[in-house]
Amino acid sequence: MFLASDAYAMAGGAGGQGGASGGAQGIFMLLIMFAIFYFLLIRPQQKRAKQHKQLIESLKPGDQVVTAGGLHGKIAAVQDAVVTVEIASGVKVKLNRSSIASTKAEAAE
């Protein structure tokens, strides 16, 4: 019985408030949350993706690079989607272009 009276008291207080202003306020809060997510998560990710795409497109033989796996080496050849990286004297590996994380100049910054 004690719990039922508390429930009725809570329901009565909520019914007295305006429902339309609560709905508008809820939508406003959703818009604010979306704006926060956009500026803190989505926009920086798009910026990083754009920078990585520019890096991938600008690769040329002789560049010192670091792969996503952590290998450091020098680009020996560049093809359409494949980059040949020399990681030691006479040791060359073929990698996808997208696996290049940065150039040595960028890694130092």
C-alpha cells in the first residue's frame, strides 16, 4: 500500500506539467547532442580520413614510411593499389596502399 501511494503521487505531479513543452525540450536536447557528436567525433574523423587519403595519393618511391603494422621502410615502387616497401637491404615487401600509416616526416611531428 505504501508503494502504491507513492506511485500515485508521482503520477499526479507529472500530469500537471505541460506535455508540449517537454516534447520540444526533448527534441532540442537531441539536436544539441547530435551537434556535440558531430563536432567531437564525426568531423575530426572525416578530417583524418581526408588527410590519410591525401597521404596515400602522394606516395612516391624513396619516401620513408611507417605501416599500420609498425614496419619502417623506404618505398621502392608504387603501383595502383600496391606499394613495395624495402624494410632492410634487399628485403622488399608488398603492401596495400591503405596500410601505410604515415611518412617518417609525419611520424616525427
